[in-house]
Amino acid sequence: MIENTFCILNGIGEKSEKRIWNEGVLTWNDFRDAGDIPFLSNERKRLYDESLFLFSDELESRNAPFFSSRIKRREHWRLFEIFRDHAVCLDIETNGLQPQNGGYVTVVGLFDGYDYHSLVRGENLTAENLTKAIAGYKCLVTFYGAAFDIPFLLRSFRDVMFDIPHFDLCFAAKKLKIKGGLKKLEQALGIERNESVQGFNGYDAVKLWQLSEQGSTEARELLITYNREDTVNLMTLAAILYKQLRQSTGIEQYLQYGIH
């Protein structure tokens, strides 16, 4: 999808992107090879050609931070397919308070499509370990993480950086006019949870942490299971929402009917 994308260029929105596709220009290579684009001046076409050459070089080298800084956050989803094999899902649990009011992170869950890994307060959750855990990944997947998880982590661990594209599934769902939180979306899409934590929510996670702090190993294990379900299910949901977002652009119709 990213190489079909032109709304990453300054001054090009989704409507103009479709106008470009209507000209039979469906990829970055098509754009650069085109002698001219009817509604673009020669100077603007030249500047866009230069930008697309740069984008192509950076994409070939899989320079994720470059795209994170150069592409509007709302378009980061377009990078999911190209970086999917190096994507990581992230979800946090907290003690229920904001950092300025004594709030802190209790669990950070990470899942790369193969393995789930948790960092737990008082055990292995440190800025150094979190930095190591996310190192090497090229795409971050969360649910409402742009508004909650990442700001909370940045306030809690000042040395941690998140400089890779961020596919926030909450805002993806809103863009698709799909209503509901993570659990509701999972149910609607047939994504199942471990029976031991079905029906649990964030408040339950806070209570489980409190019981864990009092010495309950069962509560700790349930908390980790709850976080695992929140985190692991994001990858399945990301694939579904990415496909729907791609379809919503109309690019598949252009590719199918061919103008290309």
C-alpha cells in the first residue's frame, strides 16, 4: 500500500491521490516515469519526483524512523504491510492512576506475531529493558496507544523512545466508522479470549495488581494472562483493519481494473 500512496507528499490529500490514480499512475515508479500529471505544475512534479526518489531509497533500506517522522500519524497504517514481519504489539496495565497522581505502569506486554513477552514492575520493568525489548522493531501496533499507552510510558520512563511508525487500531476503527472498544471489536470479529479472563476489563487489571502486591501468585498470573490477551489479539485485529483500510481507499479497484 505504501508504494501506492501519494498523500504523503506535501499538498496531496486523499482526493488528489485518487485523481493521480485516475491517471493510471498507481505507484511511485509510475509517478516518476510519467512525463507529466495534468493537474500538477512541472515544478511541483519535479519536487514530488525528488521526494519519491528519497522515499524509495529509505523504503529499500527499511528505515522505519524516517517514515515515522515524514508521514502524518493518521497515514502510518499504510506502512503495516511492508513492516509487518517486524511489527510489535504493545499494551500496558497501570495501577489506575495518572503519573502526576502517583500512577505507574504495572505490566508492559509485547507480541511480535510469534512470542509474547511481559515486563512487570518490581521484576524486570525498567527503561533499559523496555528499550531493549522494542529495539529492532519497525512498526508499533496498539489500541488507543497514541492517546494513552505511549504518553504514559514516556512520562514514566523518560529515556525510552518510540520513533517507529505507529498503527493505532482504535483510530483505524474510527476511520472505518466501526464503534466500540477493543473487547467489543474482538467479539464482533470473532476473536476469542482465554476463558480465565473473559469479561475482564481495565479495572479488573488494577484489582489483580493490588492482590498480586499482597502476595497472590494467582492474581499475578491472571493479570499476565489478561495482558497477554490484550496484546496478542492486536496482531489479528491489525491485519483485519489494515485490509479494510486498504479497501476503503479504492486502490484495489484501480489495480484490478487496470489502469495498471
